[in-house]
Amino acid sequence: MIDEEKNIREYFLGTLPEADVEEIELRLITDAEFEANVIAAENDLVEDRLDGALTEDEIRNFDANYLITPERLRNLETVALLRQYAKAKSQNRASVIREEAPSLSLADKIRNIFSGIPAIAYAACLILVIGAAAYIWLGRGSTNLQTEYASLNKQDLSDLDKFKALPLITATAGSLRGSGSGSGIKIATMDGSVFVRLALIELKDQPTFNVSLMRGATVLLQLDALRSYDAGSGKEIRLLLPAKILEKGTYQIKATAPDHPESPLTYSFTID
């Protein structure tokens, strides 16, 4: 058990060997109890970072390898704000709470805690608490999806026949191509995966790319170290995306070669 906890912690810090990373990601897909352990370990790691309980090396690894998505940054910021608020209210209302009669209901106690807060501040605190709860509840699904598709995209996508039954998106940097209509792409089902082929006009000599699926300024999925494939006379990036997050609207896929971070490629497409 100790080794498992250590491995999960190193997984989030980015210091776990690649073979062990793959094992953890596969277990996350199939083992609900293990998934709960991973979520708990992630929360403990965030708390340790805020408590200053990490070593200097762990802090560097946490900042460089854990805080790589907007969702994780928001999680850290939300936990920090809630801790600050709880500490302040605990200090300000400690004497009142000690004097409360034991017969007070939980609702009455909560009302007393917030009674000295101006209405605007009360509303802001309530929104923050609700937002944090929603993030924790919905974030689990997002984390599961991220983990599942990070694992799926590690497989070899060379054989196009294996994916011909899936909905297809094909694009070149800057514009839509293929897929029938010129206005957008239709996906008949929101279950399963969508197969994506991104033509490489530039950076054709790069072996791998880090890819982000975005809608506006929101990153929906981050997939790292995706390889490039031969495609007739050229090269392309191939990947699988979850159909369930591709609602009607316009999306962007940003592909960045690790050796050329200053020259990201942007692919845009619209779902009708």
C-alpha cells in the first residue's frame, strides 16, 4: 500500500517511470476503488503544496508537471481560497460558536457563521462554495476522460482500417477540409470516439506533438507526445477524441512540437 501511495504521488509530480504511468492510467479505467485512491492522493498533494510540506524538488516537479492544465490551476486556487476563508471565519467566530447551545441545528449554526457578513460578501462566498463543490463533482468525470484518452492515444494508430467505422474529422492548419459539407461536421452519435487526422504542412519533420482541444479559451482535453504518421505523400497527426464533449459549435486543436514551442499549429473545425 505504501508503494502504491508513493507511485500515485510520483505520477502527479511527473517523476514516475513511463511503464508505471501506463499501469496507473490503465487501472484508472477499470478499477473504481483505485480511482478513488488516486483522487484522494491528488487532494492530499494539493494540500501539502499549500501547507509548504513538499521538498524543494517536489515543489519544482509539482509546479512543472502537475499545474499544466487550467483545471488543475483552478483547483489549486479554489482550495487555497476556501482555506483562507475558513481560517478567517474560524478566528472571527470562535467565541460565538463556543457559546452556542448544543440544541442548535446545523442550519442555525451555518446561519450564525454567515450572519456578520455583508450581503455581497455572503453571495460571493456562497458562489465560491457552490463552484468548488461543482468543480470537485464534475472534475472527476473530466479527470477520468483525460486519463482514458491519454491512454487510448498511446496506441499505434497506423492502421486506418481499424478506425474507419468511427466519425472522422480531417483538417489542415487554419481551415476545415474533407468530411463532406464545407460548413461543418455532423456526428451522428455522442457515444464512443471520433477519429481525427491533422495534416502537417509545416513541421513535417517533427516526430511528436502536444495537442490541446479547445473551445474558445477553455482547454477541454490535453494530449501529450502524440506521434506523427506517414499519410501518402505527407505527414499527419492522428488522435482519438471523445464524442461526448463535441457539442454544436466551433473548436480549435492546437498542436505544438516540443522542439518548436514558439510555432504552434492551429486547426479549426465546426460541429453542426
